[in-house]
Amino acid sequence: MAKDLRSFIEDVKKEGPEYYIELTKPLDTVLEPCMLQQQLGAQNKFPVMYCHKMKGSKLPLVTNTFGSYDLMGIAMDIAPGKGSKRSILEEYMKRCANLIPPVEVDRAKAPVREVILKGNDVDLGLLPIVHHAKNDHGKYLTTAFTICKDPETGIHNAGWYRHEILNKNTITCMINPNNHGKYIARKNAELGNGKMEVALVIGHHPAVVMGSCVSGSIDLDELEVMGGLIGEALPVVKGETVDLLVPADAEIVLEGYLDTTKEIPDGPFAEFAGYYGHEMPSYEITITAITMRHDAIYHDLDPAHTEHNLSGVLSFEASLYNSVKAKIPSVLGVHLPPSGCCLFTAYIQIKKRVPGEGTRTGLVAIGAESMLKTAIVVDEDIDIYNERDVMWAFATRFQADKDFTMIPNITGSHLDPTAYDETRLGKGNMVTKCVIDATRPVSSEFAERVKPPKELMNSVKLEDFI
């Protein structure tokens, strides 16, 4: 059975209501799916939500596919309770390293070609596109990943950007300046190509979607990464109106061209940090075709929800771990917690060998990732996936006059709400980064941590005494 959005839904459905729920009453595309998702999140519940009826559309909607580590584990074929957050990351990294080239299939056998709309039949209003937050400028596509081709190498590139609906066949495309899609758009503009072909994929297996936000070289073909992440060659088919390969088992594909010659405003938009992102310059995409399954499922994501934070966390953690490991061989683990939006704060575990290694580790980390602002470095006895344990190390091993390093005026993310300071440095994206060394000193005596004997902890069971 091909790995697609439907196979994933079947997998999570088997795990029970903790991981999958169905909503049968009609929902309004304005705010309602997000309100329900937020209510569940407030109860610490993060199931996949399948919404059967969306007002104004014949298509059902699914959301929260990235709601928890357990769901991402299922996407990596790790059942809930069968793996830790660390082992899910390790499996992700192993799969990313195993590139599998896509395999082209006949159009007649591609589910995403069951319905083809072109010309005047193109109408984005057919899709249950959501208005996610009250002050959003409009309705947005939030799970569509964009496929394009490098005009110099011909290598396919996939990236996850934000798209506001302008009318029935036109959307925006806001690409962060450091993303490969931005470099490719600039290349096209410099070569005199004002119409860059693109294809937006809506609805696929979460591992495929995660492959679109992997960190790597611009010469890395993300279609091969997607194959590695699902453990088999990704079936692809040629576009109807664009010279691009697109996933044959997708639910919906929007084909068109991106205008590289001008920029238009996009936003405000509710972002991953829990604040509204301000208006940003974006490209304009004209849709030339909509292709989809005859019973397509629309895939959405609440951008101001934990789901958005977790959707790219494995890619960010893998990239940060590899960057730090290259300089600090004693690093044991890296975690980007949801409390830090899975981007702004890192907990880093090391086997400390020499004085100053904790601070050096943190400096390498904040230098490697532009969006990372705070690196907290801890010893090997601290569980970086247990925030209480990390904060205990911070409270008992950190001394501000010795273990705190601050570096001001560093380029950060334009999506960081603290980066906008018009009174200082002008309107830009400058931030102050810091390192907190919460490791024990190696050159002097330090109090011994109280720990029960491991053997006794394993042999004495509470249930035997109740």
C-alpha cells in the first residue's frame, strides 16, 4: 500500500481516540476548526482531527497531523510507547541520510490526476480553505509545500511557505529570505525568467511533508529525501501545465507560475510564535491548473498552534545536532522544546571534558542557527526532554557572573516578535542571543547529586506495597 495521507489516517485511527477523532457536524471555515484544535490543546490533547463537512465545500478537512511527537513517530513507523523523542529523531536522521530517487508513474494511474481543472474552471473556492485567526489578513494555505526547479541545475526543490488567497486563481507566496525557494526565485529573475513554474502540494503523508522542510544543500533533491523518509520511492507524475514532477499520491496539486519581477504585501498572519506576523513582501502565484483525487481530502494546519511548532522540529533538531557535533564531539543530544516554539530555545546535552566546553557548545549552537536565541547547555545526567530536569540544572548549576554569555546585534528571524525595535538599530530583525552554561565545573569540586540506587529502583515496585 502506497504511503499517503490516507494510509497515515488509517494508522492513527488504529491507535484510538487519543490520536484520532472525527467531527461529523458542519464546520465554518472561518476560525471554527482552529478554535476546536485550540480547545483540545488547552486540555493537553493533540489528536488528528478529521472534519467530514466543511461549509461551502464538498471536501472534508484534516488537521493536527503534526500535533505530537507520538504522531510524528507513527509517521516514522514507530508506534506510541515504542520509542522516545530521542529515538524518533534518530530514526528521522537515519531516513534522511538514505536518499531514494522518485519513480515516475503513468498519468492514468496517478490518483492526483482523477480530476483536472484548467482555464476558467480553476477556482480555489472549491477548497475548504481556512481563515485561521481573527486578525489574519485573509484565508491561507498552511500545509501546501511548493515544488520548483533550480534553473541552473534542473534539481527539484521543495519548500514550505505561506500563501494568502487573493482570488479564485491567484495567491501570494511569502518566502523567508534564507530559504532555497527565495534563492531560486532570484536566480530566475536574474536570468530574465519572470514566470517561475511552481506546483503546490496539499495533502500527503506527514513524512513526505516533513521532507519539504529538511535542512540541507540547495543541490539536495527533496523528492529523494521524501522517499527516504517514507522508506520507498515516491511515486511522481509530470505536471499538466508545468514542467515539474509532483507526488502522484497527493490529494490536491495547484500548478502555476510565480512572478519573480514584483513583490506584493502579505499579512498580517498568525504565526508559530503565537503572535501575528506583520505584513511581509511576497511573490504572486497565478494558478493554471488544479488536479486532485475525485474524493480529495483537504489538509490544513493551525499556524498558531503547537502543531506548527512541531511540524519542522525534527529537521531543525537534526540540523542543529549535526552542526554542533561537527565542532563539539562530546555533544550527546539536542532538543528544541515547544516552550521555545521549537526554534528560539535549545537544550543541549554534553559529556563535559574541559572547562569552558559548555559555553563553547552554546556559542556554536547559536551561531549555527539564525533563529536560535538561547542555548542552555547541561550535563549528561540531565534529561533534555524533561523541562523540569533542565530547569533544575539551571537553578542549581548556573551562576550568572560566570556562566552567562550575551551577544547583542545578531541577525535573527523577521518572524521573531522580539526582533522589531525601531528605537534601536532601526526597523529590522536584529536580536540578542545568549548562552546559559548549566553544567558542573570539571576543574573544581561540586556537590554530589542525590540519586536512589539504580538496582533498588528497578527492583522495588510501588504496586508490591499497596
